[in-house]
Amino acid sequence: MSELRVVPAWRHGQERLYVCLPDGRNIAWYDREAARVNLLVRDHREEVLEALGPFVTGAVTVGPPPVPTPADLARLALHPDDDLAPNRPGEALLVALDRDPGPAHRLRADPRRRALTAERTVGEALDLLDGAGWRVLHSVPLPGGDRVHHLLIGPGGLFTLHSLYARRQKVTVADPLVTLGRRTTEPLLRRLRADAGRAAHALTAEVRPVLVLVDPAEVAVPTPPREVRVLRESEIAGFVRTGGLLKPADVEALFALARDRTVWTAAL
């Protein structure tokens, strides 16, 4: 029996089945939509087809990947556990809620669910930018248990985006403080700048922080905060219309680097 493993993953909303050696290295993948098995190691052709047997339906084309780009090769070299590209918006919160759903009945809604709604809302808006030359990663883990909600890479540069649930609330931003409704004020912008700095360290590139407010009733920003952009989720499409900083090849190269979980282990 073949020792190869078949690992499903999603890319741009499409499922791919990766075939891995026992050490985790990818040697092939099956693209259902294209009905094609792409082989990276020809010597394992028969073993790959045997492993994919239960998943393949109909006739398929088998052969080497069609003209792979450097970014494709970098992605395929990743162990599936180290590839951040399949992460859904709010991935870390989804995992936490699955492990500990909390009490079935409580007087107040679980704040994690509000945070998840915010990350999903912003994540969906960001995923729509793919056709415009932008790439996005969600729920990027940082050492110490922190994470970047969204990392956006495109013609206008690199950005870390923090999603904040503000439904029907007044939000006041007075650098570094952010006040949400009647809740306690917190120095959120200080954290956003720190996260952007850690991302810049990991990727050796300039990264700018963005605070995205989801469905606020009112936004008050008496003085523009230092380095941090403040947006409503409805303003994302306009925000990314800027360009001219990165070429498409640079975007793909940075995305290939950023999707590797091990790159972030050194993000101070």
C-alpha cells in the first residue's frame, strides 16, 4: 500500500488535492476543475495515481505542471501545515470556538463571535481584490499567540489590517487610543503599529497598519493618527486603488514568502 498522503486545500475558492510524501513534501496535486494531475516527481507517477484513485472521477491528464511560476514552485515546496494561504478569515477564532464554544445560554453574546463577524466581513471584501492584482492572507500567526487579522499585498504595497466590530457604535480614534461606544478606551493603535513592525521584520519590506471598522454608526478622528490608516469596511475597495509601488512579480514573490508559517516564527 502506498505511503503517500492526500491533503485537501483551497486556493481562490477552488479545491486542490495535494499528494505528499511521508515527510510532508508535495510531489503532485490534482486540480479537479482542470481534470489534471500535476506531477513534480515523475518517478512516483504510479504511486500518485494509486493514492488519488478514490478521489479521481472521469478521465484526467497526467503530466508536469504547465509552465510553473517561481511563486508556484515556492508554494508547492511548503508542507501543508506551514501553508497559510488556505486560512479562512478568522481562522484562529473558528478553531477556538470549535474547541470551546462557551455556555449555550449567556446574558451577553460571546465577544469572540462579534470579532469573528468583523474578520469575516473584512476578509470577504479583501478576497474580492484578487482579480485586481492583490493577494491576501488571513489570520497570520505571530510568536507569543498574537496574530495579524489580514495581510494584504498588492500594487500599493503591504498592509496589516485589524478588523474591529463596531456595529451601531460611535468610534473615537485619538492616537494611540480607540474608544468603542461606552466601552473602556484601549491603546489599540500601539498594537497595530507593533504588528506591522513585526510583519516588516519577517518579510524585510515596508508594511503599513490599517484599522478597519465594521459597520460603525459614527467615526471621529480629530487628528489623523501616526502611520495608521482608519477605514470603514465599505472603503476598502477605494483604499486599494492606489498602486505603483510593487510590480506583479514582486507581489507574487512576497506572497510566496508570507504564506510560509515558518517565516513568521522570527517576527519579534
